[in-house]
Amino acid sequence: MKDKELIILFSLLAIIILSALFAPIIAPYNPYDADLTNKFAPAGIQHILGTDHLGRDVFSRIIYGTRMSLISVLATILIVLILSLIVGSIAGFRGGLFDSILMRICDVFLTFPTFILALFFIGVLGVGLINVIIAIALTHWAWYARIVRSIVLETKQKNYVTAAKCLGSSRFKIVLKHIMPKVLSQVIILATLDLGHMMLHVAGLSFLGLGVQAPTAEWGVMINDAAPYIREHPELMLYPGICIFITVAVFNSIGEKLKDKYEKTQDFNSNESEICVKN
Amino acid sequence: MCEKLISINNLSAGTENHQILHNISFDIKSGEIICLLGQSGSGKTMTALSILNMLPLNVIQTSGTILYNHTPFDESMRGSFISMIMQAPASCFDSVFTIGAQFKDILTSNNKEYSENKVCSILEKVELNNPKDILNSYPFQLSGGMLQRVMIAIALSLDSKVIIADEPTSDLDTAGQKEIIELILNLKKENKAVLMITHNLAVAKSCADKIAVMSNGRLVDFFDTHELSDKNRHEYTKKLIYANSMLCSSKWNIDLGEYNAEM
């Protein structure tokens, strides 16, 4: 691999994932151990990034926060993908009435701004991490379902799908073997582009006190905790903020890169098929 | 011997404002090769697709019935009773999977057992050397003619009673065409019915028992091959024969260039 940018991005991603995986080993302190005698300790040898208003080690909390962010975002994207793949492929493959009904439901979801719809769902479901994940998933699936449907519609016209059908392949098998690989390759790239966006959503809702609840080590919660002390200790808000920034930027840039690569191979493929047609 | 496998009765089909097929009726019997001739756009492929009940969404069968062994269509018939060798083989395979994987897929969908030895012997039967290499290669690594042969091999391995071949010789040179014709004649020996769609009168004449000629969505002529020179053939058939004899008689003297494929 020659792409230097991609190497840097992937090593950053590796650092993020590794710190989430090995949080208990990397973090020097328990992120929940409060020590009121040692609050707002300055950054130094004992506490790399100092301590917060309850005397908890900020560095340890940030490392543990990575876990929360990654888990919540991955859970969200998983729910979104499953929901949209099912709905999108049924709508695209069956067509007709199914298609119309499912797509109108999507339209309803798409008309609301995502954040407001998420707030509504949290209002209904109650606060908490799982509810935030459900709310964000519910506000994002419709967009994906539409994309899945359009790819399915495009792919099912392809000659090899007709050929498989002529030779007796079942519908389920055609969807699974011939259509899903096409859909997944594109949808996964879109999902990586969206990961950062969703992470901001989770952190934002946690900051508002609607998502992850107070003692948990999570970046949004940490920013919220540090907010009252912004005059004396602005760095306490800065650290988790920078973490969110870097993670979101890494996810977005990787998504962009993958998209570029994919589009290049697409061009290549379409050239190839043109040549085939000419022959 | 001559079991009526498919009988088409007064088949008409079309889009909302344009009729494509007009009252087509003929029977396909076992051990018989029927060639469907006609110019591009005359409805040959549409006829084949309606036999498979696979018409495009905007085309509707407006009248007529097709009976398969005296029963109406059932989706499980595709593959097991009737299979199709498609036009343009380059686009008929999914470029994501190897030929072997797709071969296996189609066999298992039809509840047939997949064994590499059996498949290899079938591939050898269609004159593909190194069948193992072919099973491991991807569609874009093979030429059009090779893919065409793989398609025929798949149709053979399904062992269905009726095989519809949509221009199986179009991607091949003359030597290849002859081999494919021989393969199709072998099918006849196995008492299968073949409906072959072609532009090529020479191909039709060399293998068909019956020739059906289509023009503008109508079945204008249907006759036994030996009656080809009969006086009361339809105008369009005569035109075809005339054009073909023109091309054939001069083939030793001049280089026909790109018309070679048309003959």
C-alpha cells in the first residue's frame, strides 16, 4: 500500500480500537475512583492529564470513554444496516405494493430532522444509552433503506440475475448471492462515512444528559461534567472534545478514502464491461 | 417418442401501447430441435422469455396459454424442466464469484448434487480443456466462447427436458459453431427438446427438425426442415433463403469480412 494518508488514518484507527480493547491495561487509574482531596490536580507525572472535579483521573476516563463511543456507534450502525438491508431489499426485489408502502414509511422518517426525531424517541423511550442507540438507529435507517432499494433495483435488472433465475435459482438465493455483495460493498462505505456523524450524535445527546448517564466514562458526559468549571479549568472540556474531533475526523476521512477507491474500481469495471459489449 | 412437452396456444404479449407478439402457436416435442429464425426485434427472445414466464415487468401476456407437459407454469419448472442458455454470455455470470461457485449454486438450487468430477466431465463434453482451471477462474478471465460453453454445460448438467438456447452460436467462430451444433444434436439423441433462437439460416438448416420463422411479432412460417425449398414458403422465408444462398455461393471467391458471422 503506497497511500501514506491511508496508512496514517488506519494507524490512528488502530490506536483508537486498541485503546478501547485494552482500556483496563492502558488506563493507569480506575476511571470511577473519586478522590475529593485531589480534585483539579494539574497535569503531571502522577496524572497525565490531571484530575476532574471529583478527583478522577482524566486520562483513564478518556481511555474508557473510547469504549463507550465505539460500542454505541457500532451498535447503532449494526441496527441501521440490518433494518435497512431487510426493508430495502424487500422493497426493491418485491416491488409493487410492498415497495410503495415501505418507501412511504421511509419518507415519513426522512421528513423530520434527525436530531429532533431522536429527541422525540428519547422522550418516548426514556433516557439511557440503549435508548439513545435505538433512537439514532431509527432516525438513520430510512436513508440507508432507500439506497439499498435503489442498488437492488439496479442489480436485479442485470443479465446474470436473469440467467440465474432462468436456470432455477430461488429468489432468496439470488438476493443473498448476487445482490447482497453489490449492496454491501456500497453500503458499508456509506456507513463508515456516517460513523463520525453518529458518534457526534451520541456524544451530543450524552452532553445534554439524555444519553449515557453521569458517572459513566463517556466523552459527552465528561464535557457536560466539566462545563460548570469552564472558566477555571477549560482544558477539562478540551481533552474529550479533541478526542471526539480526532475520532470523527478519522472515521470521516477513511470513509472518503474508501469511497474514492470504490469509485475508481467502479470506473474500471464499467470500462471493462463496455469493452465486453464491443467485442 | 414424440411426447408433447410444451404447447403454446395463441400467445400474445405486449406493452401498454405496443403489441410485441401476435397469436403465436406451436408445440415443442421431445427429441426435436426447433429453430426460431427472424430478424432482430421480431420477438424471438420475447417468445422464449414468455415460455419461461420471465417477461420484463412492462410486458404483459395479453392472451393465450402455454402448457408444460399438460400443466400450467410453476416456478419450480425453471431449471428442472426447462432451462435457458442466454444470449451475451459475458454478462450472464456474476463477476464476484468463480465459475465453479456459480455452477455449484445453480446445481444445488435445483436439488442436484455437485461433484467436481461430474462437472469436469461435462465441461470436457463441451470441449473445454482444463476444466479444473475453468472452475477456478472468474468470468472475466474467460472468453465469450468459453463462457458460452460453460452456459451450455450448466444447461446440460441440469438435465432438464427442454432447453431454450438464445443464439448459442453468436459468440463463436465457424469451427466453434459447428461444435456447438454437434452438442445440440447430441441433446436430441438424449430425447431432449431444444428451442434454438438464431439469426443464422445455415445453422438452422444443419441441425433443426423444424424451422419457425418470425417477422414483426408473428409466426409467419413453420415447417419441417426438408420442406425449406418448398414453393409455398412465406415471402420473408424466401427472402432469407435468397440472401443466404447469395452469401454462401460466393463464399469461396471473396472475403466476406465481417459478414462471416451473419451467414
